[in-house]
Amino acid sequence: MKSDIYMFLIYSILVVGILYCVPPKWRNIWVLLSSMLFYLICDYRFFLLMLAETAVSYYLGIKIEKDAKCKRYLVIGIAFIIVILFVFKYFNFFIEIFASGAGIAELVMPVGISYFSFRMISYLADIYQEKRTAESSFVIYGAYVSFFPHMLCGPIARSEGMTKQLKTGISYREDLFVRGCELIIAGMFKKVVIADRLGDYVGLMFQSPSGYPALALWMGAVFYS
């Protein structure tokens, strides 16, 4: 787990470094390509699934805008995304309940499926509610859906803010760069120094709670929180 954090940090540094080396007009393409490459590295088995969902929701967003009074495309889009999400998230649950011991193979969960699924749904809903227009550029929409810093842990960012920033253009701002570095360092300290140390203690408490006194268990519960 710790090595994954460091690899993510190294990958992010490389992506940002290359981003400011390429011409401004190619930077959105680099954001998309680097995010797609990140997904390929994390879970190449479901890359085409994520790409297909992105393409379908992009197309349906355009159709919804052209025919705003018709819910058909919105329903199709949401149903398409929800069915895929439901299958991967709950298939194993139902197999365990209703077909235990039947020899049915369990499904592997695609990386980040909840995050990119709900980003797509919120995008389609916003277009239908006329909170935004459909995105004409697949590069910008694809970068929004697959943006790798959001892929593993969220958040489920609304589309208006991010697509607007991508259209405006990605440029270097020293104040934001310094603030970003401060947040990264603070987050790494909280995770590696504090949370991981408490996590070792919590693991012991949860592994064999009967072997520890009540005070130790209460401390484990508090540290877990």
C-alpha cells in the first residue's frame, strides 16, 4: 500500500512535468492520455469498458441537448451506466447469497467504477436540467471522466468547473503550485506518519479483540475513526 502511494506520487510528478513541457494547445490531450495510461496501468482488463462508457455517455449528452424535452436519452444513459455498475458491485453479493457453492466465478471490480459512473450520470442530468450544455470536445469530456487523480478516491467532481478550466487552458500559477505542494506534503504526513502508525494498532485490536482489555479496544475504535 505504501509503495502504491509513492508510485502514484511519482507518476503525478512526471505527468505535471511533461504537461508544462508540451505546447498549451496539446495539454488537454496530454491530460486525457496520461489519465488513460494510468487506468491501463491500474486495471488494463477493464480499460475498454471505461472507454466505451465514456463514448456512449458523450454521445447521449449531445442527443439530450438536441432533444431536451425527451427523457428517452437520459433514461437510456443512466440505465446503461447503472446496470454496468450494479453488475460489478453486487454480482458477487447475490452469488454468495443465492448460489453459494455453485462454482460460479466471482467478478473482479473495475478500478474507480463508482467514481467515473456517477460523474457520467451527473453530467447527463445537468444537461437535461439545462445546467450546462453538452461538451462538444471528446478530449475535454474524456479528461473529465478519466482524470486520474480522481479515479481511485474521488471526489465525484461536477463537470462544469473542470471542463471550464480545461477550455480556458492549463497554465502555471506559482501560488496554486505552492499551495498544491503544501497540501500534498500535509496529506502524506497524515497518511504515512499518523494514519499508518494508528493503523498498525487498530489492526491488532480488530484481529483478536478478546485478547485485549476494554480500554485498549476503545482506543482501537477511536483510532480507526
